[in-house]
Amino acid sequence: MKQSEKPKKAMILAAGRGERMRPLTDRTPKPLLEVAGKPLIHYHIEALLEAGIRELVINHAHLGDQIEDCLGDGSRFGVAIEYSEEPAGALETGGGIFNALPLLGEDPFLVVNGDVWSDYDFKRARCPEGRLAHLVLIDNPPHHPEGDFALDGEDVSESANIRLTFSGIGVYRRGLFDGCSAGKFSLAPLLREAMAAGKVSGEYFQGAWVDVGTPERLDEVDRLLWS
């Protein structure tokens, strides 16, 4: 495989408890909350299929059986879904991806947070040769005005210059997780270490994006899709 080819597998992160969504998430996992008449996670699956990515991994913890019951093996969507089960409390983003590595293969893979909605075209997703990660960055939303990282051309860094927000959409290589051990850990320190080595690229996305983290933002996406 050429290093610039698009990912053949994708992971949807769906293990979070959704504390800010309570009481909605007391009985329903956040990715199954509905917007415009269907579960939020369905939009990711459909967009990934449209991009030609048919092999999916979904992690889960809180009410994970509901996610498996809803999605099954993915055949009714035209995809193949494998599940990465996590213990109560989940493993955070880094630990969750590391736990799923045996299902994700040897090539670069796409990861998307299950609790965001966006019209980002997954066909654009790449991890350039020589990089360990490629991040999709957006303008800072009102609830995160300080941003996360700086983008200089294609290079992502922690520069104090104008910062953008990480969208929760990225492409990663297994090498990003070299030296990691099983357990609960964040992705951010791994990305910062790779940034310091010049191993993280990025792109600036100006399309629609919503962090569906509260009932109010769930309603925002619902209105957007019905309009």
C-alpha cells in the first residue's frame, strides 16, 4: 500500500458516558440519541460508506449492548462492524484506540468521535508519509474559545500563535502508540510528543461541525438537519 492512500478502516469512538447529556444518556448511549429522526452514529456510518470505508470498529462501554443491538454487524448499512468492548468507565481516547489496534490493521486508520456531527468529507482523510497523525482542525466554537493546536501550513504544533480546535476527526498510524500499555490514558500526550518531533500534519476545515455534548447542541443539530 502506498502511504498516501486513503484509510480502509475507521473507528467510531462511542464509549463515553455522556455526563453533560444526562438524563438523556441514563438510558440511552449518546451515539444513539436521535437527530432528525435517526441515531447520531448512523450519520457517521453513512458518511464513511459514502467515502468508500466499509470496515468499521466501534468501541463502547456505557450501555454498549444497546449499540450492538442497534447496529448489529453493519450489513444492513452496507458495512462490516467489529466492536471493541471496554470496562465500566471506559479507557479514554488513547486507551480506547490502543485497545482496538488488533482490529484496525497495519495501515493508517481514520478515527471520529461518535458525539460530533459534521459534513466533513471523509474521502479527504489522509495521513501523509512520514507523519504519525493527521488532524482535522476547525474554528474555535463558543464553548472552547482557547482552541487546542496551531496550524502552520500542514504542520500542527502547540505554538502560542492563533490556535484552532481539534474536531475529533483524525487519521493515525499504529506507530503513534509505540511504547503504550493497555489501560486508561489520553490521546493528547501522544499527539504532543509527535508534534514536537514534527510528525503531526493537519488541515483547516470550515464546513459544518457541532460538538453534540449537551441537550442544547443536540437540538441545534436537529434544527440544522430539518431545515
